[in-house]
Amino acid sequence: MTPLALAWRATRQYRARAVLAVVGVAVIGALLFDMLLLSRGLLVSFGRLLSAEGFDIRIVATQGFARIGIPESAALVEAVRRMPGVADTAAIAVEAGDAGVGAAHGHVTLIGRSRASASPWRIVRGADLVDSAPGAGCEAVVDGRFPSQFHADVGGSVRVLGLPGGASALPPIDCRIVGVADFGFSASGERTVAMTMDALQRALGTTHGADAQVILIASAAGADPNAIVRAVGRLRPDVRAYSNAEVVEQFNRNGFAYFRQISTVLSTLTTVFAFLLVATLLTVSVNQRLGEIAALRAVGIARHRIAAMLFWESALLVGGGALAAVPLGAALAVGLDRLLRQMPGLPDGLHFFVFERRALVVHLLVFGVTAAASAAYPAWLAARLPIAETLRREVVG
Amino acid sequence: MLAPSPGILISRQLAARAHLQVGDEVTLATEPQGGRTATFRVTGVYEPTPDPMRFTAERIEARLHLPDLVALAADGSDPGDAESIGRINVALTDPADTHAFAADLASSVPTVVVRPASDFRESDVFAVIDRFHVAISIVTVVGATAFLLALMLIRAEERRETVGVMRLIGISQRSLLSSVAIEGCAIAIVGAAFGIALALASERAINHYFQTRYDTALVFIRVTAAIAVRAVVVAAPLGVGAGIAASWTLLRRNVLSLFRR
Amino acid sequence: MIVAVRNASRVFPMAAAPVVALRDVTLSVDAGEYVAITGPSGCGKSTLLHLIGCVDTPTSGTVLFEGRDVAALGESARSRIRLTRIGFVFQRFFLLPMLTAAENIELPQAEAGVAAADRRARTRTLLDYVGLADRADHLPSQLSGGEMQRVAVARALANRPALLVADEPTGELDEATGEHIADVFDRVHADGTAILLVTHNPTLAARASRRLTMKSGAIV
């Protein structure tokens, strides 16, 4: 009978405690798995949101991402368009505004987009904005919750008023809703109305070309985004160009530190916790079976086989729990993600817990090591057991 | 004779980074290329109030008198810019009037947001993080309870014959159950106390580590009396429950079967 | 000669004072001999058994098993001797509770590297030998005390040992059952296996061909 078979039999023999140990490891393991998902979840989700926009470089006025107009943005856009490796550009301005449909009105975020082949949002219904001549009728693309809140859908009309600085005496402009889109970075409580830059300027009451706050660049297939970033830097040293990877890295350094820290702390704690608990359980279990183990040694069963049996017992308990922890952790992650997304101002598409294969591999590795480490002391106890003294004590006891 | 430069306060981190001390003359500019500058004299170094939302940020900052800041940063082409500020902090003579004052001001000036500093909304970032921590602690307690039950089962099994003897000589099941409950409760309370002691010991180490790492005075972990009480209140019934659950079959089984090997 | 004990002593260091469990014992057991050791509790019977069974080593003196100095061997070598040359029977049976009767008997054979088919055949033979052929698939919890001890004897004989060592084999059994176990030992002895047993049971001791009495750690 192999050590694994003996371990399996021993586990079945003490079924209740084995089930409880597996449940305990599964619950703690679910937490560990979730912390591994959390450790890079925000970054991965943020990166995906950036990539989903279809643009891989962005230009802003200053270090950081404050909404400040880029001086002479129109000229910069044209210059960037002519750069090798650039497939598309879009200049974006974002302002606070007010939208109204009939009696319903409310605060909205207004996004103005310059001429571009693609938009940094995904049309789910209707059509995208069309680059029309200045002064043409206003077209608008709204976010997914806009129709239900304002009772206006594709084909309907919405009054838009720009509110730079918070108040305006300007008359609103009427826009025809041509599409409903998924705006990756819009918060769930935020309504968004996108229009051409020309329409936004009219809503803001500006007569001259407004400066864009962000210029998005899509590099051509095979082009190096970093080369374009460097080229922009040479062309306009007064602005800042970032590839998506650099944006993610900036947020990694500044914005996500808390979750990275707590993920590290909790991952460590849960691993130590699991190790301590399984080691304690196995040690107490071995102490309960000392007579049995001494008898096995007395009849000639080698120490390494008894140790192997204990390692397999640990592996069965920890391994069973670790495997059960994955679906349990996935379910828990959904709940925790929903909880954390109650934070104000978070983009709708941003998630804290994102599955990566790497997390699963680390999870299984950690528990593999934990299983081995947990069995080390009980195996040592069993191997070093003074046979005669133990047999004597068992008889007397 | 030139007028003395206006005074500013700089953060400890800025003083260290730029090797400045009180009395030094510094030039502040609003543009990276050095446009729009003004000269000031450092009159003091302050420790920035720790901001949990920005604990990773290096607090390279300075505090100016408002007119000096406006003079330095206002857009000369916008006459309204010199009159605009971002925030007004108000200290009331009677803090009990906070909410009434806020309500009055909000209705009088609808274009501003008036908010008592002590307000704690359910959607606040820290309220959400608090709920997150509670959720994690619940999960941890559930996992620990499973292990606790397993260990108590082993203990109960070890004492099978002892319990059998006690029942044989007439000790009632009720008395045995009470002793098991008291033992479980005692183990749980001692365990909770040990956990609290461990938390207190690690509190200092963790705070020291993160305060050093991020150069901040922010306190990251604080073990309060309420938390300690909560730990004991959660642990005690778990210990009692685990002890009773683990011993239940021993107390209900036929007494002679407890001696069967 | 299977076992030769020469002036062996065993001292246990205790907190209060060292305990001399065995003092200057000399003893030998020949192949095929049936030796019973009796004596009051605490006289060192089990300690002597443990030295001979290669479970323990003497503090002084020598214990030779088939000519090899037990104390000079490492634990692996002693373990091998226990597996292949000695069969142990304990007072408390010590069967593995999660294995059936047959599996308990197969366990030391598997450890010795016996092929599966040979193991099963040997196990069937041994179960017949001890009269438990129909209980092969029963767990220890489903057997009586006497049946468990018979399985333990079968386990001890699994690898055809030169010496069967038994420590109070009837200590946990009633008189009638103890007699059955004694009958089994008689058969084992008749088949040529040497037996060294420690017992309080005078009836069992009377079946041995040589009886030794111990007192205060010495053979009297």
C-alpha cells in the first residue's frame, strides 16, 4: 500500500475533521486567491479600459492628468497625424454640462471629439458621430443609462448646455441623439453626452477653437508607440505624451498603492494562517496516533514511508481545500468587487478583481509549499518518535 | 530699500528635498519653464496633515497667504480669476450648529457645495473600505471556525473514554455540556486575548514600516478598545459553539460504546 | 542462536533520578525456542523485549541479533531487521483502524517489496492459519479483541520472521480468548519460529519451553 493510499485511508477514517480542514483551507484559500486577483486587478482592468478605447498614446498638457487645455492643440493634432506610424488621432475636451429632455434635466459630462476615424467609446446602439462641417446640426452620442433616465433614445432630441466654471447664461443647443455608447471611464452615476468639438464649442459659447485637453493617438499595426511618444516630445517639449503602459505605470505608483499593499499583507497573512492551522491540525492528529505510528515503526515500516504518508495527508487536506478555494474565491471576488465598486466616481468598467492565469498558478504554488511545510513538523515528530517509550506510554496510558 | 519678501511655509519633505531652511529666499513659479515667478522667504517648515487618499504622494508643497497665491497664479486676462477660490473652511463657535449652518448656507448659495467635515456617507471611500475590511474579517472568521471545529473534534475524541467514565459514574449530560461550554469559551477568550496582544505588537511594527516607507505621519493600523471588545464578543460564542458541537455525539452516544476501541 | 544479550543494562534519565530498568542482563534465544519472561509490573520485562526486538538500544552491554550488534546499527538497518526478521505482537494490537484485516497483514509485506500476487496469497494463507479467512475484508472496529489479536499475529508472521516477539499478547483479552491466542502461539512454535513473549498470564507462560523470571531489572 503506497503512502498516498494510506494517507487517503487515514483521511477517510477521520472524515469529519478532514472535511472541516478542507472547508477551512478552502475558505482561507478563497481569500488568498482573491488577494492575488486584487494585487493586479485594478491595473489589469485599468489597462483593459485604456486599450478598449482603441488608442494607445495620449498627450496631455502637464505631468499628471489634470484637465488643462493643451496650447495650440489643433496644430499639434495635425502634426501628429503626419507622423510615421500614426493610424488615427482624436482630440478630446471634457466639460461639465447640463442636459434636458422635456421636463427632465440633470448634470452631464460633455465630451467633445475632433475629427477622427474612431472614437474612444464603443457604440452599442445606433451610430457614431459623423464629422460634419462647422455649424451643421448637433449630433450626440449618449451613455447606456441616459435613455432610461431622460426618456430619450436614438432619434430623440436633447438640450445641452455647457457649464464651464459651474454657471452659464448661454442658451442651450439642441442635439439629435444618433447613438448610445459604452464610455469606459464614465462612473455609474455619471451621465455622458459626446458630440463633435464644434458642437461643444457652441454649447460652451466659444467662438474660437477650444483647446483639447487630451489628444489620443492610435499607432499603426507594427509601429512602436514609444517611438511616437519620443517624437511628440521632440516636437512639443511643453506637453506630456504617455503610452498606455506608462499611464498604467503612473497609476500603479500613485493610485493603486493601497490595494497593492493590502493584497500583499492579506496574502501573507492568509498563507501563514493556513500553514499554522494545517500544521496544528496534523500535529494534533499525529499526537493522537502516536501508538499507531510507533507500532508501524516497530513492525519495520520505514521512517520515510511514514513521513511520506503524513506529507500526503497534508497534501490531500491542503490540496483539496486549495482546489475548492478557486470557485469559492471566484464567487467571493464577485461580491467583494461589487462592494468596492460602491466607491464614488469609479468608472463603470473598472474592476478590482480580475482573473489572470498567473494568480491561479501562484495560488496553487503557495498551497503546494504550504502543504509541504505544514507536514514538516508532524513528519519529523513521527520519524523521530522514540518507539519503545511510546509503546510503553500507550500501554500505561 | 526693498520690501521684504512675503513669507511662506514649506512642507518638511520639500525642505529636505531642496535643502531649504527657515530664512531662505525661494522663487516659486506657476509654469515648469519658469514663467510667472515670485520670490518668497521661508518662514517655517510644517508637517503636512496625512491624507489617506494620497499617502503614496510625496508632499512637496508650500503654503502661501491667499493674496500672494492669487497674485502669483491668477490668469491676468480673466478678471474673475482673481476672485475665485476652490474652498472655504469654516470653524463655528458652537460645533453643534454644524448641520443647521450647512443647511442654511446651502439654501442661500445654491451654487456651492456645503458639507460638514464630520459627515460620513455610506458611499464615502473610507466607508466602502471599512465594509471591505469587515467582509474580509468575516471570511477569515468562517475559515478559522472550520479549523476550530476540527481541532475540537480531535480533542473530544481524545477524551472519549474520560467522558464515558464520567457518564458511567453518574455525572449528568447537562453538567458535562456546561463544562465543555465553559472550556470552549475560556479557550476562545484566551485565544482572542492572544490575538489582540499580537495585533497590538504588530500595530507598531506595521505603522512604523509604512510610515518610513511612505514618509508620512499617517496611522495605518489602530487597535481600539471597540475592536478588542468586538474580537472577544465574536470569539466567545464561537468557542462555546465549537466545543458543544464537537462533544455533542460523545454526550448523546450510548455510554458503553465510548469504551469500544 | 538468534539473539544473544550480554550484560545489557538500560537506564532511563528522568528529571527526579535515573531509572535503571534493566541491570546487567545476559540471555540468549536459539532458533525455534519458545521463551516466556514473567515478573511483576515494572521489573523490566518490556524493556528487555524492546532491546531484543531492535526497538531500543542498551545503555551498556551488547545485544546481538543473528550476530549483529544492534546498537552499532543505524535506525534504517534496525528497521529492516524488524521488518524481515522479527515479528511484533503488542498488548493493544495496534492494527491500523482504516485498513481491513487483510490490508493490515499485507502492509509489512508491501514494505518488504513482496509482489502483489504473492502478498495476497500469503495473506490468505495467514488468515486461514489464524482462523479468520472469512473476516479478511473487515475493519478492526468490526472485530472482537481476540480476532484483532489473531490478525496482529498474522501480521507479525507476514514476512516469515526468525523470531516472534510478543508483549503481553493476552493482556487485553479474557481467559478463553487468551487460550485461543496461546494455541496460535503453539502452532507458530511448532512450525519452527522462535518465540519470545512477556506475560503475566501463568497459563500462557506454562506453554513455553523455557521460562525466565525477572525482578528489579534482572533475571532471577
